[in-house]
Amino acid sequence: MRWYYLNHFTRYRTSLEKLKLHVLDSYDVLGEDANAKRGNTLLGAKRSGAPASYDAFSLGRRIDMLKTSTMNALPAHLAEEEKGAHHLENPFRSFNLALIDNASFEYTFLTSYFSPSQTHHAVMRTFAAIFEPTFALGQALTKQLVENTTDTLGVLLCVRLNQHLAFELQRRKVPAVEGYINATSMLLWPRFQKILDLHCTSLQKLTASLPNRPSAGAALLSSAAAAGNSTAPTPLTQKFANLVQGILALSSEAGDDEPVSVSVARLRSEYEVYLNRAGKGISDARKKERFLCNNYSLVCTILTDVEGRLGEDTKRHFEKLRDAFDK
């Protein structure tokens, strides 16, 4: 059976690897200019994966994957024939859903066949001997999917999917897969935090460039705002608010032990520093206040429907900032 499962899932992984995936890289962080990414593509820079027909900062319908329990793993033959582009959480979900279904079946068989002649520990050892290489294969796939991506929402979706699988295994009373679930979590959370670090670093660089490099600011500010003649929200504000909304929507039931709240606070702080620096380019004091109010107002509008303690706290924070400049 050890060979059977490893062979089966090796072939399934190969099929899933044929899916076209949206590739999010160092250009897809808040402080970067998306036009530079398109420019490099036009100049002939080769990029693997699907064309850049996605919004790197909006969650949209991707969250639907967490809301339905009826979706099955994508069959291998359909994965090989699929022409559309997918986000990284799709192959992650399919592989791991198929894996826990097979692992649950095998564990149930072992416990019913060998009990009570063998102890629980003996059954667990037998199960581990069968599934160890297949679990290693799953770990390798997860690492392959997330190790170079800057898809913040995709990695967090994988975290939530992994948590859902953990709850399902508890419901099925299959403790033998707990180690695999925990190891997968240890691959996902550090990558999520690393991506948030990249967002924060890019914002710091953009903020530092505003006084001395107008072109860098103009790429993310409208040209009028950069010249101090507009109080309209910046394009960066839209991206920031969409990203935070997605993170909060995926964290409405997050526990206190998760790093999400700290990551959101860091991102929020860097955005506020950026916006204050951008506002300094507006000489008229009333226009500057209107500029800040309009940007914070847009953030509040996008965050209107977020739920959960972290979501409510974040909303209140930006509402206070908006109201402070709404004069």
C-alpha cells in the first residue's frame, strides 16, 4: 500500500502541475508599479504561468472555496485538460482533499482490521509507514506552490483550507494525519509573514522616494495629486484597502495566537506613513486635510462589510483617522 499511495499521488501531482497558475512575484507588492511589470513583459521578459489577467490585491470570489463543503478534488484528467488559469489554492486544495480522504479511509480500515489485536500505537506506526512518503510528496507540493509567490491572499487561503481539513479530520476521528497538517501549517505561516514583510518594505521604499523621485510617486499617485493639485484618493489606497479587506475577510474567526493581527498592524502603519508623506506634497493645508480624509474614507468604504474582532478594530481605526480630517 505504501507504493500504491505514493505512485497514485505522484501521478496526481504531475496532473495538477499542468494547471496554468497566476504567477505573482516581486512586482505584485503594494509599493511596486504594476505598469513596470507589463512593460517588462512587452520588452520580452519571460514569465512562466498564466497571463497577468488578475487582481493581485482583491479577494473577490476566491473566498467561495471556503464557503462550500460540496466541492470535490479536481480529477486528474480534468486538470490535464483545463485551459483556464487558476490561483495556487486550487491545486493545494485538490491535492490535500484527496490526500485526507485516502488517509482517512486507510486509517479507518487499519483500526477496524487490526483492533483489538494490535494497540493504537502499533496501528499508528503501520499507518505512518504507509503514508510517510506520500505526506512528504504533499509537503513538497506545498513548498513548490508558495516558496516564491507574493500571493498574500492565496497563501492565507491555503492556511484556512488547511485549518478546515484539520477540523474535518477531527470530525472523522483520524489523529494520524495531525503531524502532516501541522507541518503544512509551518510551511504556510512563515511564507505569509514573509510576503507581508515584502509589502511593508516596498511601502517604506516608496515613501522614502516621494520627495526625491517624483516619477516613483507618480506611478502610484495620480499625476495631479503628485503635483499637489488633487485631493483624490491615490491608486495605492485602493490596492491597500482591497488587500486588507481580503486578509480581514479570511480572518473573521482568527484566533489570538495567529500572526495576522500583528501583520495587519504593520501594514497599516507603513501605509499611514506613506500617506502622510504624500500629503506633504500638498501646500494648501485645507487641501491636504481633504486629501487625507478622502483616502481614509475610501479605506473605510472598502472595509464596510468586514466582520470579526480584527475587522471591527481595523474599521474603527480608519474611521477615527477619517473623522480627524473631515473638517
